[in-house]
Amino acid sequence: MAISSLNKGRTIQFHIQPDSDISASKQLLEQIQFAIASRQYPPGERLPSTRQLAMITGLHRNTISKVYQQLEETGLVESQPGSGIYVKFQDPENGGHPPSIIPDKYPQACHLVKDSLDKLLSQGCSLTQARELFLAEIDWRLRCSARVLLSVPERDLGAGELMTRELEQSLGIPVQLVPTEELSQVLEQAQSATVVTSRYFISELQEVKIPDSIRVITVDIYDYRQELELVYQLPKGSYLGLVSLSKGTLGVAESILHSLRGDDILIVTAQSKDENRLSSIVRSAHTIICDRASYESVQNSINQTREDLIRLPKLFCSENYISTDSIILLQRELGLT
């Protein structure tokens, strides 16, 4: 049995493939991490209870509890006694600087400003002091925006390269890719900067000591609803190729899709820089899903082998890695709109 994540129709499904080489607990962990990182379970959302997941997946409640404990240790969820497990609003521990992007939208901006000002005045601030506080905050954010760093762990620099390309194109400014393991040394030389990372990598970033002059912003990844629907509709026996710059993304995608379809379809992955493996996928796959950064490599491989192909594979390009809402919020945070 399987269950769709909340409020989004048929998207990611929690489903455990018993004959998979990947342990059942890791399958569930990766599926929940993906649902959180892609905001299919947004901040503040309650996750299914251990009893519900046990009934759905067939796993023991102790196994599910251990998965939730792992998620809580990484800071993605929090337990509220007597209520359940909830997705946390992320705000990396960064030396007490102003908060990063808050996922909620505030359409009544004027009311928000007035309410904030009233609270400052009630605490003894004068109007002049409140004005200086607002201006100092804005000035600090603008200074940080002059240099933008994108940080991901070394184990998946491909995801970082993917995010960097997308941010530079969307924001129209230079973005520097820095492995999280080297971030401390880079920040020691920075007077001010904005560090951007994916919610998927937030636990690694929380281990880095961030100076007070540095702002941290966490972005969400795209929810891949269209791609999941496409895979769900593939005929039994289909050969599906997944191509990406990111090795980590391919691993998570393969695990999730295998949980969704099991042995109904054959799934093969390749990084776009691996020409031999990519060529093999192009020659055999019925359908290929790739990210935007890999599209040209896949298309070139198709063109090079076109004469040898009995039929051309259907090519589907995922236009985003970072969610559109996160891009819009990031533009506002950096003063680009």
C-alpha cells in the first residue's frame, strides 16, 4: 500500500519495496526528506503518525520511530508531545543574526510593519530609534547581498553546480559555489555575504560556525509533481533513463521511483558528464527525464546515435531544481525586485 503526501494530489508516495537493495528504513527516510525538501510537507505540517505509517508501509512502529528520530536529529522535524511530529521552520543557528527566508507569505505587509513598529514602541523604543533599526537591517541585508555563496556538501557538488547555474540565470548576478566543508575558511575572509543552501543540506550547514556578518538563506527544491505523474503513467515494462549533474539527486530519485513502481519499470541513471553511460541510456530507454543543465548533453547524445536508433526516446526536461516560490523570495531578500 502507499499514501500520497498531503494537499497536493498524487505526488510522492510512501511505499516500501521489500526486495530492494536499499533498506526499508532508508527508503522511508529518503522519501520523507524529499517530501519536506520539496515542500510537499511544508513547515508546520504534521507528518503521519507512526501507527498510520505502519499500516501503510508494513514497517514496525519502532522502525518508523527511529526514522522520525533521525529526521529530528537533523533538524528537519520536531516532536510536539501529545500532538505529533511536525516539519520545522528552518532558521540555521547562525550566531543570532536576523532570520532567513520565512516560508509564510504576508499579503498584509502594511499591517505587519505597523504591528512590528507597535511592538518596538511598547518596548521603549522611540520612533527615531525604530527607524534606525529598520534602516540598519535593510542596509545589512543589502551589504550581504553584494556577495552570494551557494554551499552544498562535497559529496554532491553536482547539485551545487545545478543550483548555481539556475540561480545565476534567475537572479542575474554571480553566485560562487563553495563546498560546505570549506565554507568556514571562505567566510573568515568575507566582511559580509549571503550563504544559500537547499533545505535538503541544512543539517551539514548547521555544523558550520557562521560569523555575525553573514546571512543564511535556505531554499526549497522543486516538487517534481509533473515528473512523478509521468512515471506513474508509464506502461509496465518501460525503460526509464534519469540524467542529472547531481549524483545525489539521481540516488534519491531512483529510490523514490523504485518505491513507486517497483519492478514494473526498469530505471537506469547517469550523470550527464558520463558519456558512455549516457549513450547506453539513449540507445535503450523509452523515456528519459533530465535536468535543464543536462538537456544539451542528452540531446547531443541522441543526435550522435540517431542513425542507430530504431526509435527515438521521449525526452522530458525538468525546468527547475529550486522551487519557483524560493526563487521569488530570494529575489526579494537580495533586493533584486
